[in-house]
Amino acid sequence: MSRVALVTGGTRGIGAAISVALKNAGYRVAANYAGNDEKARAFHEATGVPVFKWDVSDYAACGEGIARIESEIGPVEVLVNNAGITRDAMFHKMTPQQWHEVINTNLTGLFNMTHQVWTGMRDRSFGRIVNISSINGQKGQMGQANYSAAKAGDLGFTKALAQEGAAKNITVNAICPGYIGTEMVLAVPEKVLNERIIPQIPVGRLGEPEEIARCVTFLASDDAGFITGSTLTANGGQFFV
């Protein structure tokens, strides 16, 4: 029977592309989302991927959501921690609420989700965890002290947990996308995109969500069993580690 894959933030943008790619690769996919019922419903109708609503910053809600998925679909063997938010502000204007909302979703959300499936993965001696970080977690970005801190934390989480999972055939890897042509990025004024963002990308274009999805599909596969604790950078040459 095909493996079960859970994608957080899996109904829009990069997450939607990941959900579809995993389904096309033969996984039984569940897509989590937090708030936009209309978009989630449209995604489900278009793809047939079942959708489940909860906030990854809420530990108890994560447990309840995963229990429902495992009851209806099966044990989660592949977890893609993709859900994320931004609350951008220059640091001198950043509020504690803006800081905590981003940290709680983009970093603590990884703990909340992964902790719920970890024991099952250990018991079955198999697991694939892919954490979607960001180029801004690698290089930092002004106006995003909260986001950059959380995404950098995702990388430390990945490296530490990979060491714990290795003996149980659980791999833990991260992907750091650069600027991807999602709804959020394409909402940036065209002049800003063309004059300030794209010129910084050596390949001369935005990435496509499907390009990140293909990275996830590889890391989730049996072919990637010897890769763990790694960060796959997909940014068109904008930043090298």
C-alpha cells in the first residue's frame, strides 16, 4: 500500500504544488491548512486531495488533526513541514505579537507536528521529514528578524533531529527556497519584482512552486535514504552556503 504523506500549509502556493507532486508520485496525501476555507475547498475539488484544518502553532490541535488523518487514511510516514506566515516589520517597530506569531508557526510548528508522528516513525523504523525553510533563514533579511530567526531555527532543528532519527531509518532534511512565483510573491508590484528582486537572481527568473515540489518528492523517496541532516538550496544561484 502506498505511503501516507502529510503536507502542512498544503493547499496553497508551494504547499499545494508539493501535495499534488506527492499524489502524482503515488502517495496518499493529506493537506493541512489553517484558515482559508474557500481556497482549501477549491484545492480539494481540483485535486481530490483531502484537506484538514488546524493551526500548527497549537500542539493539541496538531495531535487531534493527525489522529484524524491516521484514522481515516493511515499512519503518517512522510511529513512535510511547509506551513508558514510572515509578519514583517523593521525591528524597532516589531511588536512582541508579530515576533511570537511567526516563531510559534514557523518554528514551534515544526516541533508540534513532528513530535506527534515521531514515535510512530520510530516504531515502524521508517520516516521522511522535510522542513521548508527559506533563503532568508540562511542569509537574513531586513524587516524579517522574526521570520529569519524562525527559518534559521528550522535548519538547526533539522540537523539535530536527523542525528536522532538516523538509526531508525528516519531522514530529516530541509529545503531553502529562494523567491518562488507564488501568490504572495506575485503580489509584489511588478516594478519591484523586475528592478529589485529578479536582478538579484542569477538565473534571471523566479522559481516555480513545482520546482520545490520536485525537491520534496526526491527527499521523500527511497532513493534519498542516505541523505539526512542536509539543506537543499533552491534559489536560482542567489545565495550560496
